[in-house]
Amino acid sequence: MTRRLILFGLLLLSSSYAYLQNTIPSGSAVDTTKIDTIVIRATQYKIKAVPRGVRFINPVISFNDTKVLSEPYKPFVIPSFWSKENKLGLNISEVAFVNWNAGGENSISAIGNLKFARNYKFRNFTWDNEAILRYGINVQEDREPRKTEDVIRLTSSLGYRQDTLSKWYYSINTKFNTQFTDGFKYPDRDNPISTFMAPGYLFFGGGPSFVPEGKNFNLYLSPTTVKATFVLDQTLANQGAFGVRRAVFDEEGNLVTKGSTKFIEFGILVTNTWEKEIATNINMNHRLSLFTDYIRRFGNIDVDWELNFTFKVNDLFEANLGTQVIYDDDIRFDQVISDTGNVVDPGVPKIQFRQVLAIGLAYSF
């Protein structure tokens, strides 16, 4: 019986194997994929030599060595395309004598100056603004104070260039000059020869500017500039001061027609500014302005040239050596006026020259 069961099982197994072989679909492609992956298992060994700096302990956080910041924390600030300059200067010189055999007079002089600059630059655009204020006075023993310096100067320039590599800008420039107080031809203190807005000069025009990157150099060429001269003091206007049309008087000295308080010129303006450190702690500042009118006297050039040297001592003290030359055909000297108010001799233009040497305080803020 047992043998029969074993034979029956073998017969059933063989028939099933044959059936399964026949169930493979005919015409199937033979799988030729080769398995070539090799698995390598490396044995990991423990480190026997422990480095000296390794510490098998939990880190401990301590604030015992924490120190207070020497400077306040400065948070991130979005970059600005504006640059600014604020500078205050005060120069004082003094001379005193006591029983001085060679003689002399006690005196003290002071010159104060302020400079404010606000400049914008981003890619193709620039906008430069500057305000310069200066005033000086001299006091001597047994003599009333005298003015030695008086300047109000405001400038603004807007420029555009075609690309960021170009050194040439299309510019629009505005400049205004005047003074604070009356000016006199000492010792005469009764008849001022100038005052606030007498004269006052306004320049407005446009043209190309050559501004090389990082050179502190600016050359401005304007073939279309309007120059307006203001003489708002009627007494000076009646005398025809600074080129305005003078008043008309009759033979008895009665005023017939008031003098004009302004006149306009149209011409060419060339300006150049240049700042350079010529030696350690020695800076040069050059400013030149040339103007000629198309209509009245073309070729007659008005000149205003300043050259200043600054010798820096430290962060608070500096010395200054400066010169200025002015020639303006409309500013006349040695004018002769009759008792009736008529101008007998209009005078002649002269070269004006000024030189200053001073040491004092310079503070930037």
C-alpha cells in the first residue's frame, strides 16, 4: 500500500511539472540581462589612538567669559547712493604788545567757514549739491572792526551719461554767489560799495561735463549759459555798479530815471574743479570759472580762480593757504561821481587778488 502511494505521488508530480513547462508563452525572448553588481563589505575597526583634543563629555554652556560690547551693535543698513560732507572751520590769529619798543597795534582776526555737500550717484545719474559760507573779521586796538572775508556760494549740478563706462555727462548746472553784509572802502564807512544781493550772481546753463571716475576732477563746458547780475541796493544801482544800467539825473541833480537793479547776459561758461592729495596730509583744491558774453563784449572773459592748500595737522587742526584772483569788466574802480549824482568817470576794471594764510580748527560732522 505504501509503495502504491509513493508511485502515485511521483506520477502526479511529473505530470504537474510537464504542465507548468507548457504554460510558458511560445516565442518569448530570452532574458540576457547580466547581473554584475559586486557588494564589498569592509570591516570597521575602532580608533585605538584617541586625539588629545577629543573630550568625551557633554558640552557646557557658560557666560562667565562674556564681555560687554565696546561699541554698540550696528544693524544692517541698506546701502545709500547719497554721500555727504559737513565741515566747520574756525581760524584765529592774534597779536598782542606790552611796552614793545618796535611799536605795533594789538589785533585779533577770525575767519569762520561752513561747507555742506550732498551728492547722489547711481549708475548713469549724478546730482551734486554744495553750499559754502565764509565770513571773516579783523579787530585792532582803537579801531572799529573790519570785514576780511564774506562769501555765500550755492551750486547744484545734475548729470546723465549713456553708459556706466563713459566719462562724459550731459549736465545742467546752477550757481549762485553773493555776500552777507555791507562792504566798504576803508576808512570810509558811510558809503558801502557792496551789500547783500548787490551784487548777486546767478548762472544757469547746460553742456557736457568730463568727470573721470575717482579723480575728483570735473570739467564743465557750457555754450548756453545765462548769467544774471542783481544789484538790489538802489543807491548802487543808480551809480551803475557791477554793470547795471545807471540812473539818469537832470542838471540840478534830480532823479529822472532809476538805475536798473539787474541785467542778463547770455554766453559761454567754462568751469573746472580739481581736488588732489599732492603729498601726505597736503591737499590741493582748485576752482576756475571763465565766462564771456555773446552780445555785449564777446571775447572779454570774466575770470574767477581759487587755489587753496590744506595742511592737515590731526583730526581737529589744519592750516590753510589760499589765493583768489578775480577779473570782471563790469566791476569798476576809481569811479568819480559829481555832486548832482551824475557819473563823471565810470572808472576802470582791475585785477582783484586775495591771499589767506591761517591755522585753526576743522571739524567734520
